[in-house]
Amino acid sequence: MAVELPPLVEKLLSEALEGKMRAMGRLLTLIEKPGPVAARLVEKLASMARGVQVVGFTGIPGAGKSTLVSRVIGELRRRGYKVAVVAIDPTSPLSQGALMGDRLRMQEHSTDPGVFIRSISTRGLRGGLSLAALALIEAFDALGYDKILIETVGVGQAEVDIMYAAHTIVVVTMPGAGDDIQALKAGVMEIGDIYVVNKSDKPEATKTYEYVNFALEKGEIGRAGGWTPRLLRTSAVMGQGIRDLVDAIEEHWRYVESSGLRWERVYSRRILLMRLIAERLLAESLEEAAARRRDRLLEAARAARGFLEEAVRLAGESCREVSSILGESKADEGDEEGG
């Protein structure tokens, strides 16, 4: 069954598919806002997706990921690719918006019609990816971009959701980060397909390179599978090693296609997307149910008993409310068909 969208949204989508940048920006803004229209729009875009390469950049804070991504964009453009970037910035504790430092560092590409950069916030999610980020990947895929680059915040071990969303994962570190690498081995350092020692023009670069190489040889880091992780040196500021990095990204894409992982990774991304949608629905319903049951909850809190019973009732009410959303959606569809 084809996904039906309101006429104005269909018009916006049509203009975005024609490459009109303003329409594309408005469409992406609509996708980032939760609601049934956004969900239907993402579903339609997913049905149009081609499964293009998604490259995730993650790693230690301060390693120069944003500058490195900017250099990679330039090299990909020289090779004729249209490039989309989802830059995930830290969330402001006041506005809940993104502190958009990444976009500022990529300003050199702002006038290039073959590049689209979107900064979004984590919105407090520990996995490093938000619902909006996953929806944007589907959108950029459908809108004709050849490579989609995702830059995560890079705050530590918990940021491993990128492994479910990206075909290729580039883990970025820097000289003098030996202790940080040791601490991150149980998380983000384990998931790389390509490892980069950036700022390799700095002292201790060789030592850090040897440290990471030793960890790779021992099998302590690197994503499992038939691919042998690559280790490279770059200096994003100096523009060194960028061509070799893009060559490695291209080589890994050929491996992904030949090994049948192309669509497998797309499907794992969509499963994560559905899980995040479910979590949002439950969270919103839980807040509303808690507001309605505030007196009962307060009574249990004061009496210091009945916590489990009230929690079970609250969960049940939330689940019933989520179930009713689907019923209302089907009823709306029936009304539209009847009309």
C-alpha cells in the first residue's frame, strides 16, 4: 500500500527531489519534528532509498573529526560524488538544540550545491544517534546523494549505535590518547572498519599509531567479519593523508557490496529507527499517563508503599494509549477513503 501524504507535503517532496535546496531544507525540518506526518514521510522516503554508502565518523573528543570530515567532503566532491552530512552536536541543556560547531567548521562547503550539511542535537540519547539522525539518513538516500557522512559527538564508550546505522565506521584518535584508547576499548574503539590517527604532524603520533596497530594485531579492537581494519595517519589541518582515507572508504564499500552487507546494514538501521520511534511513543504516553495519575502516585510516594503496583498500572495505561494511536490512525485512513 502506497504511503499517502498531505498534498502540501507531496509538493514539498517533489520539489526536493528536483534538487531545490529551499524545499529540501523545509522537508528535513518537517522530518525532524515528531508526529504522524513525519513518520509517514520517513516511510515514503525509505521506500525510495537506494542503499547508498553511509560513513560514520566517531572517536575521541578533540581528535579533529569535524575538520577531517570537511577534508573528506572535499576529496569526495573531487571524485564527483554528491555528499550529505549529518553532524550530531552536543545538546544545549537550556534550549535542547544543537551547539552547531560542526557546521561552522565545514563552512567552506556551504556554497557547494553538491553538499548538504545538517547539524542536529543528540537530545540526550546515550547511543550517539537520535531518531532525527536516522530519519535524515533515509531522506538523503532518497534525495539523490551518493555518500552520507555521519559525525557523532564522540563522548565515550556508549556511542556504539553508529554501528547499526553506517556501512563504514571511521574511528578517529589523536597523538597522546593512549589512556583514552585503553578506556574506550570496551566500546566505541571496538567497532571500527578504518582507524585514523589524526593530527599526525604532532609529537607522539608515531607512538599512538604503534599503540593502535598493536591493539589491532592482537584483535582487541575492530569490527568482527571478513574485513581487515585499516589504520591510517592523517593531518586534517595540513591536508595530509585525506586521499588515502577516502581510498580506504571506497575499498571498504566494495567489500560491503561484495559480501552482501549493503542492505543488511540498511535493515539494521531501520530496526534501530523503529525502536527509537517506539521509545518516543512510550515516553510521551508515560508522561501523559503520569500527569493523569499524579494524585495516586503522590499518595504512594508519601506512604512509601505501593510503588510496584502503581508502576504496573502506569505502564499498562501507557501501553494502552500507544495502542490507541494505531487505531486512530487507521480510523483516519478509513475516513479519508470514505470521503
